[in-house]
Amino acid sequence: MSRNKDNKGDGNLVTGILFIAIGIVALLVSFFNIEIIWSEIVKFWPVLLIIIGVSMIPFNRVVKSILVIIIILLSFAFYGFNINDDHEDESVENIYYDKNFDTESIDVQEFSEGFNNNINTASVEIEYGAGELRMNPPVNELVKATNASNDIKQAFSVIYEGSHADIDFNAEGENINVNKTGTRKYTSNHFNIALNENPIYDFDISLGACDLNFDLSPYMVSDIDIQAGVCDIELKIGDRSAMTNINIESGVSSVIIGVPESSACRIECEPVLVSRDFDGFEKKASNIYETNNYHTSTKKIDISFSGAISDVKIYRY
């Protein structure tokens, strides 16, 4: 019985030290303008396993406390060394920009492919690391796009198979860099795309840390598959297709989807969702929501969520 109490006390002690370390980091960020790259901090999650393991070893509390403090200090030291070592040979000239940055340093890629009336369906594959992605109104071409960045490049290709076109945009290059203080920064990458309104499209989108805003209401869309890291995702779906399937697998993201009142809609989501705003939907079963016309409408939109999505809103327009 006393051993269980000791183990519980040791666990509280280790937890207390861990919270103290987190608090110190928060103070450094708040008052000393020290920039923390959280994407790098996440890589140190195995340290938590080590600390938990130390708390379970039958040492006295003083030894455990010393070991936990040493582990935390070594982790911070390795973090600082890793950030500096990644960029010690990189130039710090013209590698970070924001709205006030000299636009002459931005490389703008332009992509275009003419439309063939024989094309009935098309697949659009987009891979993007970090930045902003926007869908523009329809164009006469099959596809028209621009990528404005001083760091990330897009490889563009269109492959035809009968009446089907495969449109691919694959990212080339790393979009994380350092500024003149030696700290790592995200550059402002902007990707804009517009499509012809005649084919039926399916989308396969892979994102890292992005802000995606696609108004797809003018287009006929059969499938949308999005795999994302930490992103803000906003979609607007039209009613031109009899059936549209949307699947989103995400890390910690904010997702907003607009669906037309003329189409029925069904939502299936995992219970890890933190916040749900499904206005106009009825809960039919565990984690399943439907509009009241789902089984009678000739036009349907099915939406599926999985992953640690933090905030999801589906609205009718």
C-alpha cells in the first residue's frame, strides 16, 4: 500500500517538474521574444515516454527529480543545436518575405493547359507543403494556375487517357527557411488554380501547414480527398453533381464547408472532434448526422472526417 502511495507521489513530482519546464518555456516566449518552432518541439514526443519510464523506476524521489531535470535540459539543448545546425550553411539573404517584402525576389510560375471538348472527367492532384491555396472562377482552358513563392516550386503535368485527364501539381523544394536572426520562418507561398467548368472532377489534395480556400460551387465534383497536417480548410460545394463524396483526414485543423440547400447531406465523423457546428442537421446515430431530405433527394453530399480535427462547421446556403 505504501509502495502505491510512493509511486503516486513520484508521478506527481515528475508531472510537476514537467509543468514547471513548460511554464518556463512559455515565459521565455512571452517576455524575451524567443521564437519556438513548435513543429520541431513535436518531434521530441518520445521524451515524454522516457520521463514516464523514469517515474516508474524504483529510485528515490531525489534521483528521479535529477534525472527528469537532466532529460529536459538535454532535450532543450539538442533542440537548439538541431535548429542552428539545419541552417548553418544557408544564406540569409532574400529568403523570408511577408506582405511588405520586395516582390522582385518572388518567383512566379504560370501553368496552363488548353481544353479539349472530348474531356469528360478529370483528376486534380495537388501537393503543397505550407502556404495559401485558392480556387478561382472557371476559365476556358482545362486548367490555369500560378504559384508565387521564392522557395517552393511546383512540377506540373497533364496526362490524357481517352476522355479523362490527370492534372498533377507536385511540390518541389522545402518551404521552411531562416531569417536574419537565424530563426526558422515559413515563407509566404501562394498557389491559385482555376479549372474549366465542363468536366466532372475528383480532387486528391495533400497539405502540410496550409490555408486552403476552394469555392467549388461552379464545378461538377464527384470526390474530394484531403490529407492535411495543421491547416485551415474552407470549401464551398455546389449542386451540379448528383453525388459528391468528401473525405478529410487531418491533424489539428479548422474546417468550414458550405453545402447548398438544394442537395441533401450526410456527415460521418470520429469522436475526436472537439467542436462541431452542424446547423440544419439531425443526429441519426453515433457520429452520424443527416439533413431531413437525405433519403428523398436526388442530389447528395457525403462528408467524412477522421483525425484530430479541432473545429468543424458545416453550413447550408
